[in-house]
Amino acid sequence: MPPVISFLDMFSAYQPERDLRERLQDVRIVDAELNMEARTARLTIQSDSYFSERQLEEISRQLAALYDIRQITLLPRFPAEEISNILPEE
């Protein structure tokens, strides 16, 4: 089993707003596919709370700009009870 890494430890230069930073405290990277040549990353993240698709896309854009990565894709996993928090447009 690959090591589980804290999201904020992996991206220590990332300084989001306080509310988002607090929510990201429990996020863990449980799988990663990196393509160094293409400068892309596909990360499976696990969280105790739900993040909307819009939030994940914004986080991905900010990280890509900060770390000079062409594309970062975040694939979330969250507890089943968080399904009720999914927004209708998603």
C-alpha cells in the first residue's frame, strides 16, 4: 500500500484562505499518477468532508499556477454520509 500523504504537507507553499485551509487539514493524498514530461498530476484525495467540483477545480488551478504544473486533477473520496452535500449542478 502506498504511503498516505497530507495534502498540505505535499503542497506546503499553498496558502489558501483560512476557511479552506482548515477544511484541507484532514485531506490526504492516497494515490498519485505523475507525468514529469507532460507536467501533469492526477491525485486521489481522501477527505472527511465534501468538496464541490468547483472548489476542486479552483484548488487545482491555484496549485498548477503555484507549482508550474500544466494540469492537476483532483479525484475525491469522501464518506457516504457526505453525499447529501452534493450540489444539484454536480
